[in-house]
Amino acid sequence: MAKIRTIYLCSACGARAPKWLGRCPECEAWNTLVEQQERSVPPSAQGHPAGRLTALPASQIEREELQRLLVPIAEFSRVLGGGIVPGSLVLIGGDPGVGKSTLMMQVSEAVARAGKRVLYVSGEESLAQVGLRARRLGLEAPELLYAAENQLDVVLDAVERLQPALVVIDSIQSVYDRALESSPGSVTQLRECTLRCMQSAKASETAIFLVGHVTKEGAIAGPKVVEHMVDAVLYLEGERFQAYRLLRSTKNRFGATHEVGVFEMRGEGMAEVANPSLVFLSDRGEPSPGSIVTATLEGTRPLLVEVQALAGQTSFAQPRRVSNGFDFNRLLLLTAVLSRRLSVPLYNQDIYVNVVGGLRIEEPAADLAVALAVLSSIRDRALDPGLIAVGEVGLSGELRPVGQLDKRLREAAKLGFERAIVPKSAAVPSSAAAGLQVHSAASLREAAALARL
């Protein structure tokens, strides 16, 4: 007989422990161990393997061309690497209300209008509520079928009967396997349901999208092993009071990672943004101290964004450092470099840095722009509105090169910028600098002089 035992699983990394611990021994996260009931089957009752393992060299493996499902939403196809791969399992997460369900319903409609059958399963809403949202978005494709179901067995049976090209399960935390005693959304249910969805997708060549909730830290809820099982992980990001949403891929077995698609949330749904750089810079006003433009790279796409900094006399013993859209630790590093290498007194200055448009810059290529913006605000001198700055700043104040500088400069030239400050050691092709006056600087001090600060 199967024995039932109690174990503790980490909701952050999936590690197992025989007893409850305040801190996970694997990922060192606090208060993440959750009690679960596990059935253990004796080896004598497990039976024999169903078949033998087949192993072949690469030369004898049959070659198959990937025929992707083309989605008439260019930004969505861009993130996935050119379309939806049949038989793939994709996990998409995001904050509540950011637009995950809206985007997936629009993607389902686009695939259905291309003549493919699509099954959209909602585990959180009734069929009447799903229909209300579909009518509001104007989704009326006859090949798009809606269902409201929580039992995974029923969903997978429908996939086998209907043979759709695409299945959307919204959300993976709401469905459950009846064979497990744990509640929906638990670590065991998430892992088992994801595994069964993966097996169904590979066996039927049906692409399955799983919508997932995120934790307060911004990660997809559930163990990391869930992200390891799927073929692609997408995050829909955006500030609650901003109209723009960024769809970012953090894992993709069939395309580039960290690719970004930009959408605008409207009353009729998500609208793709063809030229994000132009949108992020559309509201720039008159030249003012502390404002500069930098070129960041999201996946293979260069984006021009405005970086703003504000410095003011502090009223506290410890000056404040606030960063929105830029890494806080790098801001502390840059203020230390400005104080030490350029002798700028920042000990009595509160510093606020903001990336306009709700974009989050994660690469160090924006270091130079942030440093110049802070220096501009401190000295109360406006920077040239036709200037962009790209480069990484080292602890000794030197400027280090960044990747794919030619793409960044082409995007700047296309949008009418006239001058660029880049690291001196960076190789700049003449074709990329066409129509753009490129200034090379070896250090932050030289860059400040070129920016006339």
C-alpha cells in the first residue's frame, strides 16, 4: 500500500525538507517552506518500464522543420522569436490587472482568425464573465472556443478531443489534479499540473500557454522548477498608472532571450507600439537641468529613453537616494564615483533618478547618462537636447564599452539626434555614425567636459 508522509517544499525553489525550517537551505529564502502530503509507492508496486530507451547519433535523427503558428501581432511574435512553435509550453506572468488575460485573448483571436482552432480555458471566471470580456474586446472568431473549468483532467480530455492548435489556461494556479490531495495553487499541484500540460503539448503538438500569477517580489508564484519545465517564460510588465506594457522573454528555447515587445493598454485591448523610442521621447519638454537621453538594448531592439535626475539640499543627516527604473545599487556606485573622482559634493544632497515611461533599465550602458544627469542637476545646467550618452562607468571613473553600440547609434541618428558621447575604447562603424557627431571619452571627467558641464 502507498504510504502517506508529510514533507516540506520550498515555494521559491522547490527544495524538499523533512521538517519545517524558517529558512530554505537551498535558496536561503525565509518562510517559504510549505507543508505537503506525499504518497510513497513501494518499488515492488511500481512495475517495470514500459519500453526501452532509444538513443541515436545526431546524423541519424530525423530532421524536422519548425512550422510556427504565425500571429498577426508583430510585437508578440517578436518576443517568441517569429511565432508560436507547435508543441511548446509557454508560461506568461505579470502583476494583477496588468493585462495578461486581455493579451492572451487577443492572441487567441488572431490565431483563430487565421483558420486555426483555439481553446481558451478560464479557471478564475465563469463562462458568462469570459463572454462579457470577449464581447467588450470585439473577439468573435468562430474557431475560438471558450470554457470555464478547474479540473485538469477535463481540460486535457478536451484538448485530445478538439485537437486545437493553441490552448490557453488562465491560470495555472487555479487548475488542479484530482489525484493529488493538496489544494489548487500549492507547490505539488503546480508542479504536477505543469508536468502533465508539458506531456500533453509534446504528444499532441498543441501549443499551450499557461498564465501565472506573480509574487510581491515580481517572480512567478510557485517553485522555480515550473519555469525549468516550460519552453519559454514571458513577463508582462508595466506600472499601474502607465498606459504602456512591456512583454519580456526571460527564457526562450526557440528564440532570443530578453526580447521585448511594447504594447499600449486601451479600452479596446492591447495595441502594439511600432516605434517605442519615438513614444518614450514624445513628451520631452524644453531643455532642463537633469535630463538626458540614453540608448538601451532590450533583446535585439535598441530603445531610446529619457533619464531624469533631481538633486536638492537634504534636511536629514543621511541624504536620500531614490531610483525608479534604474538599479539602486548602481546609483549608489555612480554617486560615489562622482564624489571621489570628480570632487562633486553630494554628502548633503538628496538624489532622485527616474526613467521616463515606466521602463526598467537593467544593463550598465545607462551609467554615463545617469551620472551626467545627476551632474547636470547639481550644477543647474541644461544638457543639449540633441545629445545622447552611452557607456558603463567603472569605479576609477573610466568609461567602458557596451555591446552593439552600432545599433544604438543608428536608432539615435534615425530619430534626429546630433551628438553622442561614447567610451573611447568602443569601435564605432562609420555606417552607424552617419549623420551623428560621435565624441569619444576615456573617463567620466572627459565626458562631463564634452557635455559642457
